[in-house]
Amino acid sequence: MGLGGLAATWLLTKDGFAADMVKPTLERPTFDLKPKPPHAEPAARAMISIFTSGGPSQIDLFDPKPEVDKRNDTEFTGDLKLGSNMAARNSRKLLGSKWKFRRYGKSGIAMSELLPNIGSIADDITLIRSVQTFNSSHGPAIAAINTGRPLRGRPSLGSWVTYGLGTESQDLPAFVVLTDEAGLPLDRNANWSNGFIPSIYQGSVVRPREPRILDLDAPDNLRGPAQREWLAFLDQFNREHLKQHPGENDLEARIASYELAARMQVAAKEALDFSNESKATKKLYGLDQEETREFGSRCLIARRLVERGVRFVQLHNAYQQWDHHSDIHGRLPVMCRKTDQPSAALVKDLKSRGLLDTTLVHWGGEMGRLPIIETQKPIGRDHNPNGFSMWLAGGGIKAGHVHGKTDELGFRAIQDSVTHFDYHATLLHLFGLNHRKLLFERSTRQERLTDGQPAKVVNGILKTPIA
């Protein structure tokens, strides 16, 4: 706190080591969802994340391994370090993929026969084969890739994006969560929590069946002028109360949520009602088939939401449906049939409407699977956070591109690895946000999505690389 400290700070700043230091805030901050300018020109305006929790098997879907196929059911004697709890339930025998891979599109990206529709958009995506989260347990891995750290209680990616940018629509939530009719994901609302930033930035859950938003309509006796007068009185009452409790972020968020709810009575109904979509569009998403109808409906709603100015939409599957410890040969095709066509339809539909250029689409989970047999019956694959796959499309992402590489067995990323910190830094960059400058001031420290960890923007997947 003395003169020496001031001198050291000045010297560090002068030499570029403290370039991101921020002056202390002298005024009480206010929080809202009004559009905010980014740090730089953005490529992306909105994002749709298809979060495939459980850990889709990259070896069977996106990352062909001929060596594993050739040595199927033979003993593996090399370096395959597993956690103690994992070693007890895994054999040392390699498990080749049951499904054939083929090359798709002009780019020739190899993908599994289980994903022919995603294969059909190969020329529109970047397939990253070298993602790492370093956490072999689902909870910490989901938290890492969704919030930046393997801990509960931190803001989710959607909360950070809406905190940094607000939203273009003031009649719809900035961050919308579309859950599966079969149930909620692991860790439930922690996946879309606002953590320590104001609750106005938490995800708003839309139900997977009608009514998709409960209690959206006022009772008959409160509709029209009666409702407007009641809301005006409530607003006045709340704001008088807020004057007596300045700085209460949760109270400010509650007031904002009441105001948004009133505007949503018209806007949300229209956005969630896809009955007027063309027959061709409904067929594109698979709404004419039992297997794809539920997931296809959510993908179509996601497109309608970003089309109307929603900033961030995330789709979740029910509890760990991609977690195939056993019966992978029976269960993996089921999930692919449910999601393959609608996922590809979303990209195709956005592209046909001129929205893909400014909308980021993400498909991926928190980990992948091992190249060896897990000994449960019927056989499956155990967790692998050391090198797995996800894909991105639109919003400034390079098209028809494969990034990164795993070893010959598909166990560990060995080239151009992408950590969850890199993933977050890159997404923020595409939104025009610098991950070092997107800060939230707490009483004890400045918080970031990347939490001050080594994080790089992945230049190799950008349509316009950083010079």
C-alpha cells in the first residue's frame, strides 16, 4: 500500500505485464439486458449450443481410428493411464468401432455412418478432434466446459455472454434453456446458473411440452387494463423499496423479470408457436417422425428465438443420455437417430435464412470415451477427457475444416489441443469480447470466465484469423 507498490504497478503497466488492470469502480454499477457494445467488431450475434452431456464416443462418431479397429479385442500394453476408480472397471482390450466411417462433402471430413445428416453439413463446420477438459468425472467436467472451472457456483457461458452484451430483444429472455421431455440434465439448473453475477443473467427454462412457459397468461379477471394498472402499482412499490436497499442486485433482477414477463405474454407465444412454419421446414427438422419430433421441435424453436433477437440458446438432453458405459452398440444409435437430422437441419435452416454467418452453433459434451472395453455387460466405453471431439458452425468459424489430432488410439490430444479455457476465449472473441477484459467485480477479486488461466483464442478455427 506504500509508494513502492505504486511504483511497481506503474512499471508493470509500462512493460506490458499489467495491461489488463482495471481502475476501481467509483460508482455503483447497474445491471440490465440492454444491448452493450463489444470490445471489438464481432463475427457472431447469437449462439445455439447443443450440449450433449454424458460424453459422446468420438471413436465411434467423429475420430476414426483404424489402428484400434485392426487390433480390436487384443490386449493393449502401452501407456494408458487411468484414474484408480476407472482402472478397476476397465479391461485392457481394445474396442474397435462397430460402424463404418466415410468422407463427406468437398472437404472430405470423415464421420460415422451413424451421422449421415451431420455428415451432409461437413462443408459448413469445423470439427475439433482435440478437446480436453482434464476431468474424468461428469460433474466437474460439465462445470468446466460450461462455466470455466470444475466447480459449482460459477456463472454459465450463456450468463457471461448476456452479461457482456445484453440482448437485442427486450421482449424475450436473453438466455433461453430448452430441456428434454425425458428429464433434466445432470446438475440440473447449475448448467444455466448465473453464479455470482446478478440473477438477471441466468437462463430462462422453456418446457419441452405445452404450455412451454407456465402461467404466462394472466387470469381472466386481471387481463387488459386491470393487469396494466396492477403492474404499474407493483413497479412503483418495488422501486420505492429498491431506494431503501440500493445495490440489491437480486431485487433489481426481480423487478426486471416482472417487466419482461409482461412483455413476453405476446412475444414468447409467437416465438414458441411454430404451427405456421412450412411443411417443408417441419419435415427438414424431422417433426414428421416419432424419433426426431421432440428434439427437432426444440431445434426449430432455437432458430426462431435467435431470429427474434435472443442472444444465447442452449439445448440439453436428459440425464447423461450419451453416457454409454454399457450397451454402447444398442444405445449410441438411438441417440444418433434422435439428434442427427435435427442438428443438421438447424445449420441448414440458419444458412438458408442468412442467419448462419452471425449465429454460432455448437455441438458437443464434456468428454469422450476410451478406446478400451469397459467390462460391464453388454460392453461399453468409459470416460475420456484427454482428447475428444465437438463441432462448431457459423458465426465466424472456418467451414469444412478439421482441427487437432489425437494419438493413434484416440486416447489423448497430441496436436493443436483445445482446452475448455481456449474454447471459451475463442467464443468470446467471436462475440467481440476479450476474455481478459470481460470482468465481474466482486468484493475480493475480479472474476473472468477463463478465471485468469492460460487461455488462447484458437486462431486455426477462425474464418478470419487474428493477424
